[in-house]
Amino acid sequence: MKNYKAEEGNLVKSELIDLLGIKYPIFQGGMAWVADGDLAGAVSKAGGLGIIGGGNAPKEVVQKNIHRIKEMTNKPFGVNIMLLSPFVEDIVDLVIEEGVKVVTTGAGSPAKYMERFKEVGMFVIPVVPSVALARRMEKIGVDAVIAEGMEAGGHIGKLTTMTLVRQVVEAVSIPVVAAGGIADGAGVAAVFCLGAEAVQVGTRFVVARESNAHANYKQKILKAKDIDTVISGQHFSHAVRSLKNKLTRAFDEAEKAAFRQDNPDLTVFEEMGAGKLPASVIYGDVDNGSVMAGQIAGLISKEESVEEILVDLYEGAQKVIAKESQRWFG
Ligand code: TUI
């Protein structure tokens, strides 16, 4: 079995990876508060695609993170624009001003900004939770889509990675990046078998050595079991997956109460969510803060460097694919 260990250039044949100019077919998810310049810079430097999480951050904060990456490496990196952010227009201006090469988007459609992105030759790669949105995105000229299943942490859609990736791959002709529930080489191999050309990994990078997430947040992920995440807010607000704690129990109670009312006050959900991510990521309050994480958290048991994670994902996938090739072809 040939062992692909190229020193330079990409390691897996993929037009998308060639275009992006990265070595590993691995994106680090642009997680709000967690994916700062240090983490994304480390991932890009090591040959993956590091992505800064724009989240709800104002322009100056995202700019500082972009400058931090540029100090660390001249390799490609991305910025995730969370389309529900109050600062979305500023962030769109910023990525254009800073000459960012890749933009991923979450929680909506980037249609409004496409013309400006394309004018400067940026790669636009939206997260899609459905086939319908994937098709719409292909029509408006995006370069690839990220099919993110509901195993993922944070704001999620309704379909699983297995069903979403497979159906999106069949529906569009642009490259598909798979996300949601991938944290090791076997997961990477599995979604390549479904037709994905790259993966996006979030939760495993939260616990990377280079991640500035609070030690309590990392510990809660490292200790998590398979069944420890829950979805909050799905009936009255945005569905968000996070690790069970006091906050998710309060959300459950508020949901039950809202179900009993004819005209429930939905602003309580906004208020309950406000500031809850920095509470845990920055200040370490993992009881009252929001500890967003994917269902694969149960597989993640140690803190490692970004480089170790990338190599493990890549070589782990190679091993699984070689073993299966042996089984199927002898
Ligand atoms: O965006 C994410 N994950 C996130 S965003 C976030 S911050 C936040 N907090 C509370 C409420 C909302 C956001 C934490 N985690 N992942 C990408 C993603 N995008 N997941 C789902 C979607 C999505 C949903 C609907 C993308 C497009 C969409 O389109 C609706 C439409 O048809 O326009």
C-alpha cells in the first residue's frame, strides 16, 4: 500500500484543496469565541485551513485576529461570517479590506454579499443544512459547500451528517466539505466514502493545546460521554447543541413553560442565550455558560497540539481506507 507522505503540496487528490493551497483536506470550524487568531493560525501554519470565528464579534476584534494570523503564517486561512451577527456588514467590509482568501458562512445565506466577494476573487464556502440551500448556493456561484449534520455543536439544522452529506453530494456539482460528528481518521474516511472532498472539524480543535478556550471548557469536553449533549431552543428559537448543564436545564424548563402558553414571550430565549458563550469559553463558568460541543465529544479524550490532531486525522483516515481496501479487494 502506497503511503502518501508528500512534504509539500496537498496530500489527497482534490481540486478544492489544490485551489485553496492547503496540505491537509481539513478545515478547523470557525467557532465563535474559540476560533481566534492563535488557534486558526496554528492550524493554517500546520497545513490545514484555519478559520477565525467571526461570531457576534465587532470588526476590531475580528481584525485583531486576522492580524494575529498574518503574523504567524503566510499560508491561507479563512474567516467565518455568522450571518445573524449585528456586525455582519462590517465583517464583510473587513474581509474584503484584509484580502482574506476564504470566507465560510453560517446561519443563513450569503447571497447578498456574493457579488462583492467574487469581485475580489474570494472563495466562498457556506454551511448548508439542506439540499435545497446547497442547490441555491450552487446557483449563486459559491465555490463549495459545507454540509454540516446535526451531530455538530452550536447552531444546527435537522439532518444527520450521514444523510445530509450523501444527498448534497448527489444534488450539486461543486465540492462538498463534510462537518458534524468528525473527530478522528475513521470519521474522515467515512465522509470521503460518502463523496466529501474535505472535512471540517470543530470540537476536537477546541481542546487543542493552541486553543485559548478556558481549561474548564476543555475538561468538560474531555470528560463528556456520547450522550452528554442536548439540543436547546429548537421549538422557539435557534436550535443549539451543547453539553448538558444548569443552563440547558433552564432552557428545557423555559421551553416547557412556553409550550403551555398560547402567546409565549420568546424574548426570554434571547436573554437566556446572551453572553453565555464567553461565560464558559473565556471565564470558565461551564455550569451557567453555554458549552457548545458536538456529539462526537465522547471520542475526544486528550489535549494535543494542532499538528498532532491534523496528522492523526490524516494518517488515521489512510489506515482505515487501506484496511478496507484490503478487505474489499484482497
Ligand atoms: O453557524 C453554525 N454554528 C453556530 S453559529 C453560533 S452563534 C449563534 N448562537 C445562537 C443562535 C444562533 C447562532 C453557534 N454555532 N453552523 C453553521 C450552520 N449554519 N448551522 C446551520 C446553519 C444554517 C441554518 C440555516 C445555514 C443556513 C440556513 O439557512 C436558512 C436559509 O434558508 O436562509
